[in-house]
Amino acid sequence: MLTHHFTIVQHKYLFVSEEREAFWVSEGLNPSEAEGLALIPVIALTLNVPGLDLYHQRFFKHNDKISIANFLYEAWASNPFLKGIPDQLCIDEELLSVVPLKGILQLIDPDGQLKEIVTDTDATFGASKVQAHEQSIIYWEDFELLRKPASVESLLNIIGKMVSERQGILVESSPHDKSKDHLLEQHLAISPSLPSISLSPDEYFRLDTDWVTKESWQVPMPAIGKAYCYSEENDDHRWIHWLFLQDEDEEPNDVDQYKLIDETRHYWSPEAEGLIATLNALAYPIVEYLPEHISSRALRSFMKGRVPLSKIMTKDLLHLVKSLPIVIYPKTVEECTAAFGCITRHGHCKYIFELTGGEHSSHKFRFFAGNAPTTGIFLIVIQVGSMADGPMLKSALFCKEDDLDIGHAGFAALSYWVERLPEFNIKGICTLILDMVEKMLHASMDGLKN
């Protein structure tokens, strides 16, 4: 039976302004604080396929009138991952008192494909509400070439479409969770039951009611002496900003600072997913390079999710990682993209290439070499056929350029060292490998220019 969760939440992290700008607040923002910053809360409408991370999402200003019919029709008619009208729809019971949902569904689904509306929902429905906040995370590289939208409505529509495009890339790449493979294959094999009618303009309803906004009002207020700032690096992207908390008397001059400052003063491993992925994939153990105030035991407990690290320790750990030679061996696509996001600040690279060595190259590895402003040259090693490999991996790593041919000899030398590196776990060898990669990159790129 095909089930969809229909959730409506006031977003904790995404806000807009009347100047047609979007703001992503990494710590979340209480609506009372948003008013003081002249920011407008956003309502997120989401249809989820529970347990599979498949969804359709659109955004609206919190005080706008919204057409439920238009949203459901668009989702079921155009989103290929939802597979059309479900057999069962799970909703908040309060929704029935705000909109005539049954009448709307009869309009969209006159043939009665939808058999059941469920309001007595279980814990999985709560999980879908949590995901509604997380699935819409903004990545600057999605918008860097787009002009400032003509209206706030257009801005929110663009963000919704970009969220859908990113989901498509992730679904087409290798599976994130091997345990979900069979369920995902079964779901994608479903023949969609599409709406059989064309939709006429429908009634519009205000949805900024207590049951929609209550979660956002639970976001903690910032500690005394803290102020919201945004990174200077984002000045080139005038209509998208990432807000962070820092001391009021502290200048926002650290390009990494906005990712780490938090009023809770501690971070659990899920809040540092990219950092954890990088540490797990690093070609050598980081323990012997830890500063004195971070013990190996504390690091292991943090990585296993048993204890949090203070903001100072988290910041120092991130700076340590970025100061070391970065050669990583991710085991899954999810680990690869998370580590890549940490290393490059979500795709902020001078360049990144997949390295090739001609038709006689080894088929054991794929190599992705890049240059990030905060880390310098880095190398991602993917074992061919592993859970980290996939046809859409280049898109996930934002490889916009063609592959870079480093020659058969160069590829063979690189393969020789990376195949043996895990046996030695020596940081010095990583430095030599990155020096070799840098020379190959320069030689190959110079060859392209000539």
C-alpha cells in the first residue's frame, strides 16, 4: 500500500525578507527574533514517502493564502518519485478544521484512488515533520548563477524547484542506505496513479495557525551577548545569506566561523555530519595529531554519538582536519558527499576534476582531485563498484568540467600509492601523494590550455 505523509510546518531555519532575499539560520530562529531582524517566517508544505527520503516540498510566506489543491495536484501529477495518488494519506488532525480536505481530494481524485485519510499517526509521521525542516537545506552552488528573483513568491518557488532537482540527483546516484535498496526498488517499480483531471483555480487558506507554528516557537532564544551575523564570503550572492550566532563584540572575519558558533556551546555528532564523515574516511588516523585539550577517548565517544564536544573543541577539530593533507576513502555515497561538503564548504572549489589515464587505466579506483580555498589540494579515492561508486557521483561532487587525463603512467603511479596507503596509515605519504597530484593537475591543465 502506497502511503504519503502530508506535513505543514513553519520552518525553523528558512526565512525571507521583503527585499527578495533568503536567509538560512544554522541554529534555527525563534519567530520573535525574526520580527526584530525584519525576516519573514516560511511555511513548508511537504509530501513524504515515509522511510525512503522521497518527498515533494514547496514554500510560502507564513501569512500568505495557500492552495492545498494546487500543491497536492502538482506533487501527484509531476513528481516522479511520489508515484502519483497514494492509497493512504496521513495528516495532522487539525488540518481538517482549517480546510475542506475531503472535498479537495474528491476534486483531484474523482476516481477514488485514495482509499484512506489517517489522522491517528505514529512516530514515523513525527519523523516526517522533522525531515521537512532538514530536506530544504540551501546550498549556495545551486543558486550562484541565478539572478535575484523578481518577487518573494518567485524566490520561494525557485528554492522549491532546486530542492526537487537535488533530490533527483541523490536518487539517481548510488543508494545512501543499503538496507533500503529493496524497498526503494519496490517503490520505484510502482505504476503511478496520476490525477485524471485538469485542475481549475481553487480556494486559498491561511495556514499560520498554532499547530503549524508551535515547533518554530520552541527554538531557543539566543544567549545574552550573542548576535546574528552572516559570512563575508556570501556577499557575492546577494539574495542568499547564511546566518550564524557570534559574540556581539566579535568581528565576523573567520570564514568557517558561521558553521560552528552555537548558543548551546556543544555539538553532537549528527550536528557535525560532514566532519564525522571526513574523519571516518581519512586515510590515516588523526588521533596522534589531536591538541592536548581533545583526548582520543573523547573523540571516539563523540564520533559514536555518546557524548558532545564543546564548540571550542569542535572548531579546533575542524581547523585541525583542514590543516592536514586530505586524502579520503569514503565507503558510501552519503559519506563521500558529506565529507566533500565539509572539505569544500558545500562545493566551494577553485576546481574539481575526475582524473583519468586513458583507455588502459586501472578499473579499481576513481580519483577526484580538487582545490578548496580552506584546504588546498585534496583527493577523493572511490573504489569502483563499492557503495561509494555510482553513475551520478560526478554530479554529486559538482564536477562541471570534463575529466582530466593525467596519462597512463601518472594514473598507474597514483593507483600504486593509493592502493597501499591504507596499509601504512602514514600522513607523510599523503603529503607526497598530494604533491604528485598537484603537479599532475598543473601539467594536465597547462596541456589543455596549449
